[in-house]
Amino acid sequence: MSTPSNVTIAPASGRLGILIPGMGAVATTFIAGVEAVRRGLGVPVGSLTQLGTIRLGKRTDNRTPKIKDFVPLAPLECLSFGGWDIYEDNAYEAAVNARVLDAALLAQLKDTLSAIKPMKAVFDHEYVKRIDGPNKKSGADKMELAEALMDDIREFKKTNGCSRLVMIWCGSTETFKKPTAVHQSLASFEEGLRNSDPDIAPSQMYAYAALKLGVPFANGAPNLTTDTPALQELARQNNVAICGKDFKTGQTYMKTLLAPGFKARMLGVSGWFSTNILGNRDGEVLEDPGSFKTKEETKLSVLEQILQPDLYPELYKDLYHAVRINYYPPRGDSKEGWDNIDIFGWLGYPMQIKIDFLCRDSILAAPLVLDLVLFLDLAQRAGMKGIQEWLSFYFKGPMTAPGLYPEHDIFIQLMKLKNTLRWMQGEDLITHLGLEYYD
Ligand SMILES: NC(=O)c1ccc[n+]([C@@H]2O[C@H](COP(=O)([O-])OP(=O)(O)OC[C@H]3O[C@@H](n4cnc5c(N)ncnc54)[C@H](O)[C@@H]3O)[C@@H](O)[C@H]2O)c1
């Protein structure tokens, strides 16, 4: 099946600036990691754009280029980094505090990392209750704050000689909010900015500033942010690519591996209890019930949407699913996640599976940040605007068009991602039908 696209992809010439609200554990592990890879000090394990391949044509054609050789991605040498945080620590100090990467590795990268100093943040304590810091902007109203962010973006672009920018939210998880009237249209949102409407979150001011300036935006946290009609209207109006939300790492990543496997074999699941201990700043923020609720929503929805209890009531209608996160400082960024899964087979006979995942959150998240910024930049150069559903692969709560349920099965997500790349380059899509090998 051939589906040639009419996509023209502008070349990845010049520098790509990566702008990051929230220069904490994930952001600094990402920046330091890219710098280490550039210098040959490490391998970008976990990154599809750097290590992944893509099959083209028939299995007998032996065409399997690396993804980065197949589509024109920005090379790592051409990336510049900047960001905002409420703390004044530069990227080196923040990385040391995050205690993710070894001190010896960070010492080798100190000069480059120390030069990345966070710009003053737009912050609202009502949205993130457990932390506060001195490096904040002040303004007469929320519109003035959003405009100050736009000034930062323009200034960063100029001083770093960038030809293009991408923004990715790596800030703390904001408190749980449902969209309200102010989020329903761009006009009401802009009115809300001028009136400092309390329902407009800081992450939405960053997203607004980015989209106004034509900068693609990804959301690594579960907050609403661009998942609102107002900001999606702005993205479409200004032809900007957006995606989100909440990086799919750790326990939820494991769920999206296992649950499709149970369903594929028509095995039942009666219970799934997930608990976590983690001791980083993210864990501290998630101690607040409002921030935890935001996280819980994306974590809980995954199973329901993969298992489809409406279609398979005998297998999943009574599934009991619970997720807990506890802040436990001694572990730092090294999280431990336990899952107890009660499944059942033939004639309803019960079985149990236990998973104990001693994972490193930021080590899992950093390559996703890299892939997302490179793919979003690619999408933008290919003229793809609005929600980029093909990037669902990276998210716990993938954004979709209104009324469309999200696809959570990671293998379907990967097929969709790769087929999108094939489509962009005018290659045949791969359906895995394969009858032609037996003709
Ligand atoms: N690490 C993972 O595997 C993973 C997975 C999914 C989602 N996330 C999300 O990614 C985000 C970052 O995680 P982390 O471990 O780096 O957390 P972190 O606490 O180390 O870093 C977040 C940083 O954001 C800053 N911040 C908060 N509000 C801000 C604002 N309005 N403007 C600018 N800076 C602001 C904080 O000061 C902090 O330095 C969190 O929301 C987390 O829930 C992480």
C-alpha cells in the first residue's frame, strides 16, 4: 500500500534552541546527557532518535536505516539549551543537587553546564504548594507575565543564534484542575490573562508565550496545560505543533507493556495495585494531594483504556486499580515501584504477578525529552500543526482530537510513530500483512 505524502520538510539548518520551564532533575539529566554524548563520554541509551532503526519496504529488501539517517533531525551538535526555574542554581548546581548523575561525570561537564542559568520563572504557589523559590518574575497581570516570557524567548533566540526553538515543560506537576470557561476559546483565555484569572496556570502562560511566537510545545507533566480548546486554537491558528502529556516512564511504562499482553491472550485481570517510594523533589511535590490527583488521573486512565472493560466485561469489568506514591527522601531519584497484579486464566483460575522495579526516573525520562524535542522540531519543519498524536508513544496521557480515545498500547504507538515517519518521507506504510511473501 503506497501513500505518498505531499510533505515538504524544511532542512534542519542552523541551531535549535531547547527552552525548558523547570530545570530540575529531568531537565539537567537531559542537558548533561546530551553534552556527555557529544563529547563521547556516554551512549544515548533509551533514545529512539539516536539508536532506533526503521524498516523500509519488504523484509527481503534489507533497507533498515537509522531513524536519524532517514528523517532530517537536528544534529546534537546544533542544540542550545535554556530554561526557567524558581531556584537560581545553574544547570551544573541543579544537576549536582538532583543527585542523578555521578559527580565525576558532572565535573567534566561543569563549564558548559554552569553557563546555563535559569531565567526568572512565572510561578504561582497555588499551583505547586510544596516548594517556593526566589527566582520569580512579577507583573501587573498574567498577560504582562506571558509577555515577559515572550521577551525571554526572543532574547534567548538572538543571543544563542538559533534559527528555530522548541519548548518542553519539565516543571513540577501542578495541582489538579479541570478546564473552565476561561479555557474554552482563545478570546476568553486572552481576556483571562488580562484579568489574571485564577484558573490560568503558570504552565499555560509558558505555553501561550511559546505558541504566540510559533514555538512548538511539549508537556512532560500531567497538568492540563495545552489540553484546552483555547491553546489548541492558538496552535492551529499559528501553525504550531504541540504534544503531551506526562512522560511515560517507570511503572506506567511497565503497565503499557504488560496490559496489552494480557488482553492479546484474553487473560482476565481482577486487580492491579501499584505503589511507589521516591525521594526527589518531584516526590516531594507529589505529596501535595492536588498535585498527586493530577498525576493519579493519567496513571489510572491507562489500564482502563488498554483493557477496554466495555468490550470485555468477563475479563476486566471488576478490575480494582489503585496507585500510590509516597515521598521517601533516602531514595532520592532512585524510585522503587511495586506492582501486584491479580490475573486469571482458563475457567477463572487465579494467578499473581509481582514486579519490583528499582528504577531511576530521570535516567528513563532524559532520552524521551531528547526524542520529543527533535521530533517536534521535525513536525514543525514538515508543516504539521496542532496535536501530534504520533508522539503518544512518549506519554502516559496522550493528547488526541476531541472525542477520540487515546491509544495507550506502546506497540501500536510505535507502529504509528514509524508509519508517520514513512509517510513524511513518501515511503510505503507497513501493515504487517505480509501475504506477498507467500504468493
Ligand atoms: N522523571 C520521570 O520519569 C517523569 C515521568 C513523568 C513525568 N515527570 C514530570 O516531569 C516533571 C519534572 O520532573 P523532575 O523529576 O525533574 O522534577 P524536579 O522537581 O526535579 O524539577 C522540576 C523543577 O520545576 C521547577 N518549577 C516548578 N514550577 C515552575 C514554574 N512555574 N516555572 C519554572 N520552573 C518551575 C521546580 O523548581 C523544579 O526545579 C514533573 O512534573 C514530573 O512529574 C517526570
